Amino acid sequence: MRIRVSTQRCIVSGVCVQTCSEVFAQNDDGVVHVLDEHPSLVHIKEIQQAVLRCPVQAFLIEDQENTTDLTIIEDNWDQ
Amino acid sequence: MSTDTQRGYPTSQCPVDHDHWGHQKTARPQEPVTSPVECDEYGIWHIHGFKEARMVLRSRSVKQGGAGVERLDKTSVVKPFIYMEGKKHQEYRKQTARFFTPKAVSSNYQHLIEQQVDEFIATIKRKKQVDLYPLSHALIGSVVYKIIGLTNSRLPGMQDRVDTFIKRLPDMQPRYDAFEKGKGNKIYLNPFHFAEIQLRLLVFYLLDVQPAIQNRRRQPEDDLISHLLSEKYNDLKNFTECITFAVAGIQAPREFMCAAAWHFLEQPELRARYLAASDKERDCMLQELVRLESVVERIFRRAIEDIPVYIESTHTQVTIPKGALIVIHVYSANSDECVVSGNPLQLCPARELKQEGVSNSVMSFGDGNHRCPGSHIALRVTDIFLRRLLALEGIHIIKQPDVAWNDFLTAYMLRNFIVGISS
């Protein structure tokens, strides 16, 4: 599974950090920052929750069926 | 799976005996909801279902329609940030959000909150009984005024000056005739009240805002006013932001703090559970309380183009037409049984939501571009306050609060909430 996070679309709600602080953080301006681009699959449920909870849908999921490999990148996919 | 037939929820899902916990206290009685999405005889669309509400709030085909925003559209040359839309709103929000992050709270405001809580505890110990409502302003205000930069008042009493303005908000009654014709929740302003509000605003500006602006022109600080000055905001624009941040930042959190204290002080088991809980568990409990006692009852939007809305429960689709007023019913969305497990109008400190990807606060902080930016601060201040308050030996309710209603903000108001400690 590959998750692309748009820092451009992010409105600094902090919801992703509250949901999965092991993988997501906020930079000094509050914008989402991916701490670990290849997190353990142990966090997959929390990551999926964070994706769904984002109020502006700043996350894009690709290759969803692949649950053996997880990559998260900061990438302004909506530009 | 076993089922508690009396209470109607699967016992394997929830370990809490709901009969021992509190029921929702603040909501106004409501008509039973027949459909997640309804259009009334005036062409106003009412959204009761959580999924449908989230879809509408996340849509790019809506703009804000409440709290007088449509009046501002026509009359004001100065539109505060919270009323902006689109890219402008997004940019401004990102520029100012650094004041609200968990890191900012821990590094910049934690000591202020603790200092205010210490003063509160000292007051209650000295006086033996206090009204929680004005004290809640001091608590949340200590952070909000610091974030804004209102720290150079010419005279003491800023809290009272802001409070007198807030107390006047319910006088700005929505014009139901306009609402019913689908024109939005326009405000009826009694000319006397309007003049009085303007006078109070002028006093607030001269005594509190103007000196803060002057100081930051000489010596910028890390706060909202300094940021706005760097963006070339003039005094009028700066003042508009100060008043909207002060009202939005103080009003809802203080009401919630009182509502949360009411539940905990009334329920000794709940109180003990909170005091023994981990940070994460306390956060979940507070979010459950926010869900149950959302301060804001309704969120208004205006459709700027046709919006198709899929209703999952009936597998049908409706189209909200361009120009229609949309009312999101927060209490209904927060008790939507498709999302929230059994007994949605009761407090369940161990509640697990049925729906994946939904925060425990459900719709209380809104959703979409205008989701509440201060939710973390509100919960953090409430947590610090409650942990100290509830740990006080002999703390109890002397008088339950009077519940009133603010039609302008569609929010509850808890007044005259007297708590005390046994001597």
C-alpha cells in the first residue's frame, strides 16, 4: 500500500497526529510531516483511521490491496 | 454475541453499565428524525446523519452560512479569517495554525494554564464555594489572550469587557422569518442593542487591542497580532480578528468545561475513573463528553453548486440544489446509531464507535476546511483543569447550572454553576 500526503492540502487540523503519532507529526508550522516512510504494519489500522479522519482528505491511497508493503510519502498529489 | 436486552446493546462491546453514568444534559428537546437528509417546506435542507453531514462539510461545493456570515458578505469590508473561503482561508489558517499545535501548547502555554488552575484552586479553597462560569473564562482566556497577543491592556478588567460583549450575543436574535424563507439565519438587531454592542467593542479596542497593536509595532512577538502586522493588516482588520478569535476561542471551550465538570461531579465513579485513567483514556473520555455535550447544535452551509448526496441507509441519492441553505444538525449526527454504538444519548467512558475512521468527538468540532482549529487546546485546558478540580477533597456541586440557549451561535450556555468544598 502506498499513501501520498498532500502538505499543500493539509489545513493543520492535527487529527492525523492525534490518531497515529508514531507515524505522523506536525512541523514547526503545524503542517503534517511523515516521521517514518516505511512504518511497521503494526500501525496499519491507526494509519487508515488517520486517513479517513482527515477533514480535508489530504491523503491518497494507492495499491490498497497490497497489505504486505507500506510506504507513506509527502507528495502534493493534488497539484 | 450476548446482548443486554434491557439496554439493547451487545454486552461484549461495552463493559460499562450505562445506568450508572450520565445522560445528555444540555440538548434542547428535538423532534424524532425520520431521515438522514430532509428538505423542509421552505427549501432548507436538514442533515441529520453523520456520513451525510461529513460528506457535505467536506464538499467543495458549499460555503459557510451561519453566525451572521451572509450579513457580512453584503455589508462588511472587513471579513474575519473564520468567515473566509477557499485558498485564502486555507493559507491564512496554515499561517496561524502554528499557535494551536500540541507542541505550541506544551512549550508556550502549559505553564500559563497550570498557573491559572493553581489560582482557581486557591480561590475555591479560600472561598469554599465559587461560580465555575466566570472562572472558566479566566482559565481558557489565559491561553487565548496570549495566542492573540492581548497582553498590554491600559486598564485591568479585559475579561469583563469581553464577557459583556459575549453576554450580548444572544440578543442578536436570528430572524426566523428570513430563515423560514430560506434566506439564511439572518440577524435581527435591536438598534439600541446594536449601539450598545458597538460601544462595548470600542471600549475593548481602546483599552485592550490598540495598546497591544502599538506595542507589537515597536517590538513584534510570537503571537497573532504580530503575525497580522507582518501581513500589513491595519488596525481595523487586526481588531476584527481579535474579537472573532476571542469569542470563538473562549465561548465554546468554557461552556464545555462547565458541562464536563457537571458530569464528573455528579458521578463519583466516573470521576474516579477519570483520575485513574491514562492520558489516552482521559482524551477518549473527554472526546466522548464533547460528542454528547457538543456546545454547538447546528452548522450552516450554503450550496454554491448542485450537491449530490448519497444516503447509505436507503441506498438513494438526493441532490441539494445550488443556492440552498443547509443545516447540519450536530446533535443528531453525534447520536447517529450507524456510527455510535448503543445508548448514544448516554455517556459511555469506554465507548467504541461502530464506524471506522471517525473521531470519538464525532461531529462536535465540525469537519472539512472549517474544522475547529482549537480543538486540541480546548481539550488540553479542560483536562488540566479537571484533573486538579476533581482531585480536590470534598469537591461537590452546590447548585447545578441554569441551562440557557444562545440562538445566535445555536449553542447552550451554562450559568450560575456553583461548586464548593466541604470544610
